[in-house]
Amino acid sequence: MTLDVNVKALMKNAFRQSKVRGETASRVRVPGGVINAQSMARVVEIAEEFGNGTIFLTNRQGMEIPGIPLEKVPEVNERLQAIIDDSGVNQEERGKGYPAAGTRNVVGCPGSRLCPFGCYDTTALARRMDKAVFPNNRHVKIAFTGCSNDCAHVALNDFGIIGMTEPQYDPARCIGCEQCVNWCKWRSVGALSVVNGKIVRDEDLCIGCGVCVNYCPTRAWTRSPEHYFRLKIMGRTGKQNPRLAEDWLKWVDEDSIIKIAQNTYAYIDEYIDPGAPGGKEHIGYIVDRTGFDEFVKWALDGVELGPKCERASRVYWGGKRYDRSNELF
């Protein structure tokens, strides 16, 4: 049987082009990396009934169901509906599967739901971000991690969000054991010292990781009720000029991060190379072309950064660059 396949439409519908003729793979979106057992069972059912019986767990915490015959795509989309409903992913038309694939699955480490070092609920914020930016076919990668351990490797993303807390110190509960000082030195940046028998925090050095909170035996240190974040921007993999994201904002609030991400989509729409295949171009290349100041103008439009927020006036990226003769310099 000969199939007339619109590959562009297939990929936009979150089906991967397969090297096996006549087959495709369904890309299941899992914002924040958490899926309930019932939805997982549905993925298994689809894999067994329509695919080749295997499931691939992607680097971005999604799933791919390979071995699906192209003619079965409409049926698979119908079966995906319950999974889409459970995950809360935005959809344009029910029963038609995922409406976009450019903006990748939003990644989140376990965060405070599971990890004692997590400064916030990464899954909840990842899902909020997914609601704010999806569906969209612009090529954007976003990742959330609960603390400076960065288990989610957010520096490889266009937007990497690291949880922070402003440690709250109660000297009345402190017994001077210096556990916090020692653990901050061993596991963090050494921002604590002992002065006249009490602990002093260097606010300029502190990265808000919360190590002191975790190792204090008397609860003299607690996490701040406010959630703060460090925002790293414009990391990317790929063949052309891969680079790690760099710090731009510290002690920034959740609402500002969401608004900045939304503004960035407008910036992409304005400046993306019209010849970019499939309308996809890494944001970093656009920033390199327009200049950092122009990106900042768009990204911060209508954003009111909090009084604690620290912003780098200029961000410099390293990475590998290749000239036209493919010589590294």
C-alpha cells in the first residue's frame, strides 16, 4: 500500500519520522516528568496494540512509542486523548493528538515533592510553564531543577531555572554546633562563618541552595516562605556552536520567569530567520544576530522584577565556534 504522507504535518502532530518505511513513533508529552500509573498503563496499551511493544524514555522525560504504522496515526491520536487529559497539556482539538512539537517537553527534576534539597515543587512550575507556552512550534527548550545541584542539567537549555531559598536564621534556636558552617563549606560555597558564637551568612556569596537548612539539627535555619530562582539562558546542544547557558537573573520570582518566557516567543516571532526550516531556529542564534540588548528589551517587556532580583547587565557565552573552513578557533 502506498501512503501519501505529509511529513511536516506528521512531525507537528508529535510523531517522529522513522527510518523504518511505513512506520512512525508517537511522542508522548510529560510536563515536569511526572505521569500517573493509569496513563503509563495506557502508553503500554498503545505500544502493544499499535507499536512494536517497546517504549523509549527520552532525555527530556517524555516517551516515544515506536513501530506505529502510518495509517494508524488517527487511531493512536484518539487513544492518546486520555493521557493528554491527565497531563493537562493544552490542546486545540480533542482526539487529534498533540497540536505542536517544536517547544520540547518541559523538564523537571523531582524537586521538593521528593528530594530534601529541593527548594520548590519543580513539577508544578514545569506544568505551569507548559500551560503558558504550549502549543507552539518554535524550537524552545526549558528545564527546571530544585536546587544548585542541577540534576536536570538546565545549562543545556534555552531557559534553565534553578531553585533558590533565602535561608532564615533564628539565633535563639542555634546551639553553635557549626554543622551548617561545615556543610556549607563541604557541599556548597562556604557562605557561613562564626562570629561571637553565632552564625553569619555572607549574602553576596550565598547561592540560596538550602544546604544549611538540611543539615541544621535544631531548625535554626529554615527556608524562606518566598520562592526564588536563578535563571540561566541560551544554552544549546547541536552541531553549530554548542554552548552552556549562563546566569542572567538571580533571586527572581516565579511570575517574572513565566512572563519572560512568553515574551521570548514574541521576540522569536519578530526576528526568526524567515528561511529557517520548519520555522525553527534556536533562540541563541537569534540573540547573536539581533544583539543581547534587543533580546532584553523584548524579554523584560511588562516584567516587574522584585527588589531582591539581581540582573547581569551583559551575558557572555563561551562554547565552540566554527569558521567557514570548518577550522576551530
